[in-house]
Amino acid sequence: MMTVDQKRQVFQVHNIEQFLFLIADDGGEAMACPRLDHFGLSVGAESELDDILERARAWQARDDRVDIIDKHVDDHGMLAITSIYVRYLLPMMCEIQWWDYHEPGPVADPGAITLKSSTMKGNA
């Protein structure tokens, strides 16, 4: 067993290959950080992200210590990243992302670009 009471805590996150590993501090000081310090995980489909958000909201309805930053999209052209942030009890938020790769736009025809030899250095 990876978890040892009052020594370390291991949380499975989303699936068995993703986890959060915390070590206890003998000094008794709790970890502290700014609200937007976070670690990130990704999901394979927007529906998975929506399911996680729905479960977080349901838990928040029972416990007001759940902190949620709602779904947001950062569109970078060929890639749109849709994300949510969730925090509960731990000081760091967890960002869950879905990466939506868009089809590339039309590529310029390389043959359409011409250079006049008189504008290039070294040509007569």
C-alpha cells in the first residue's frame, strides 16, 4: 500500500496512471500557496471534462469548501484548450484540460512565391 497514515498520502487521479503523491511534514506546517497555483491533468474528450465538472458541482452543493473555476476555452488557432480548475481541501487547484486540435487551414502553394533575381544579393 502506497499510503502510510500520517507519513504519506497517495491519491489516484482520474485513472491509475495519474496520481498525486503527498509527503507529511514532521514540523506540522501545512502547505500554503496562491489560489491559482495548480497541477494539471488532461482528458481525452470534452464529455469527460463535463462529467468531472458536473461531479465537482454536485460535491460543491454538499460542501462549500469545493472551489471551482468554471469551464474556459483558450483558442490558439490550431489548438483550443478547454479547462476547469477544482480545489478541495488541498491548497493547490487541479486543472483539468481537454486539448482540441483543429484541422490546419489551407497551406500556401510554395510554387506561388517567386523572387526576382534582381532583388537578391549577388545576382546580376
